[in-house]
Amino acid sequence: MFRKKSYTIMIVPHTDSKPFHFHITLPAIMRISALVCFAGLLLSLFLIDYNNVRLKLFSVAPLQEKLVKEQERLAEQRTRQEEDLKKINGIMTKLKNVEDQFKNITGFESKMKKGGQGGPTYNDRELSGRIKAVEFNAEFENKSEKILEDVKDLEGSLYYQSLKLDEFSGFLENQKGNLGSMPLIWPAKSGHISGKFGYRLSPFNNKRKEFHTGLDISLRPKTPVFATAKGKVIYSGWLPGLGNTIKISHGNGLVTLYGHNSKLLVKSGQIVERGQNISLSGNTGSSTGPHLHYEVQKKGYFENPVNYILNL
């Protein structure tokens, strides 16, 4: 009896069209009502979830902005660290060059050597429980860790280098007299290197290879030429190929030679000081143009003068 109960719904239009109607049973009405309620419930849940998401987004936005600013700050910091590392590496390179030059000039060998290294080692699993994990951009972390490792390495190298410099300083203090007789300065008031030490093609015959025993320093005629260290003039006069030439003995087997001068200002047997004007540059002897031929000899062997000049 309940199932047969039904209702008639009539729709009357405002126009002249005929009204129409349809029948609907009570169970159908109940099913439609249930569907409407269910749809309303789903819509309510959707609106609640949407509102929660919006609230979360609003709360996360400031954190994201803060994170972006922190990443930018760390990126700038990393850039500054990389620039500092480049500067420190440049200083280390210069220190190494000075050390090599110092060894070459004095024959001094440092007793400071890098000692043993060691300590406990751990694998990643052992370390994972003892180091606080920090989640961040992996690439950024790797670069930052590399910078920190480089800084630690440089700190060790700088400390080691400082110990050697202290040792060099003590050696220099004990060798003040000898250093005054070492040819350490540029031998002229100006000029530039126009011919290097070592093998080269002959300037008079480009097909013939020859060994150049010194430096050719291009100078204007009559430019002052200086003694590069204290010493005794052992020759002042003409030499084949070199023209007007001066040779100075500095002791310990060190001799410097200055060739192609236009005028000689010192004589054999004379004692000269470092920086003293000994001649005027010229173009005498076998020469293609005004310049100074400068040599350093150690115990009869030709040395590269560049290895001695500290103010090059």
C-alpha cells in the first residue's frame, strides 16, 4: 500500500500552452531527497576543504617568502666565500713563487715538512645518528661543503706557510751580509725584456738556433744601468760581441755581466753598491738596437736572471 502511494505534480505555463503534469511515487521522492542531501554534504565538505587549503596557503606564503630570502642571502654569502677563496689562492700562489725564488737564490731548504695526518673514520651510516640532519637544497649544500673543505685546506696551508716564512725570516736575519751581495733588483731605470734566457732563433740569422745566456732589456740610449748587488768590478772594457761590458763579482761564485753599453762609469777593482749607476745603455758590439744584455753566473754556470729579480 505504501509503495502505491503517489503524487501528481502539475506545471502550468504563463503562456497559452497547455499545462502538463507527471506522477511521482513516495519512494522516488525519498530517493531524490537523499541524493540532494548527499550532494549538499559533498558540496559542504568540498567548501570546508577548500577553505582549509586557502588558510594553509596563506600561512605558508610568509614562510616561503622567508625561505627565498634566506636562500638569496646564503647564495650571496657563498659568492663572497668563493671570491675570498680566489684571493687566498692568489696569495698562496704568490707565496709559493716567492719561496721558490728564495730557494733558487739562496739554496736554502726549509726543514719544515708537512707531517703525518690521521684520525678516526666513519661511514655514512655511523655518522647519520651523530650529525643533525638539515634538509635544504642539495646542490647548494654540496657547494657550501666544498667551500668549507677548501677553507680548511687553505687554513692548514697558510699555517704551514707561515711557519716556513718565520723560518725564512730567521735565515734572512742571519744572512743580512750575504743578501746584500745577491743580485736582486732590476738592472735599469726602465725598459722591458726583449730577449729571454734560453734557446732562441738568432736575431742575425732567424734559421739558426742558439742559446741566449742572459736577458736582453730594451732601453733608450744612455739610460742609467745599475749594479744589482754590492760587489767588486772584475772587468770594465770591450768584449767581442758584447761591446762595452762590465762584470761584477758578488762573492760566493756569483757574477753579473752588463753588455752593449755606450759608456762605462766604473773601473776594474772598484767596489760598487747595489743600485749604483755603473754605465749608460747603448748599442755597442753585436746588437740589433739599443738594449742591455744582463747575465747572472753562479760558479761558472749561466743562471736565468729572472729567478733573481725580486722587483720584476
